[in-house]
Amino acid sequence: MHLPPNWGTFFALIVSFLVFWFIFSRLFFRPFLNLLSERERRFKDLNDRTEQLIKEARAAEEERERRLAAVRRDSIARRESERRKAEAEAAQMMEAAKAEARQTLEQVRAKIEEELKAAESELEQMGHSLAAELAERVLGRPLHRQNGQN
């Protein structure tokens, strides 16, 4: 059983398919494909932007770490400098205090020596006068003085 093709129906189906294809492609397929491509483009742009922001964040983090390290080095150097300066000032103050103490000690020693010599001289004079007085009492008569000496 062989059915001859109905060419009119065949062409009507082809024409209706092409008309529907044209209408559906204009109304549904192209906007949907455009929407998908736009969405894909936006995702790609967002991905690129995200990667760029990650790179910038890494660069900023590295810069922050570098600056922090520089600040730490500077602060350590400054602290060391201040410590050395304070040690030098303390040593200078200690030397000045030692020198002042030595000077004061020498002045006190000199004063004590003067007082000691004065006391020795006074004791010697007192010894002479006591000896003369004792001799006068023992002898029972006044002693004669020679040349202004006791």
C-alpha cells in the first residue's frame, strides 16, 4: 500500500513551520538567548571584577604588611635610639654626680684637716698652758716666761 504524497499539505506544513519558527524565534528564542547571553556576560563581568577585587585586596594587604613592617622597624630603631640616648644621659648624670661627690668629699676632707690642725694647735697651746699652770702649782710659785712663750 503506497500512498502518494500530498504536496500541497507538505508545502503548507513547511510554510507554517517557517512562519511559526520566525514568530517563535522573534518572540521567544532570540529574547531568551539574548537574556542567557546577557546573563552569561554579567556573570563573566562579575567574575572578572571579583578577581580584580581579590587581586587589589591582596595587593593592599601586602602594602599594609610592608608599611606595618616599616613602622615596626622605625619604632624599634627609634626606641633603641631613645634607649641609648637615655643610657648616655644616665651615664653622664652618674659621672656628674660622682664628680660632685668627689669634690664635696675633698672639700669635707680639707675642712676636717683644717679643723684637725686647728684643734692640734689649740691642744698644743692648752697643753703648754696646762703644763705651765701645773708647774706653777707644783712649784708653788709663778714661772717666768721667756720671749713671749708659755
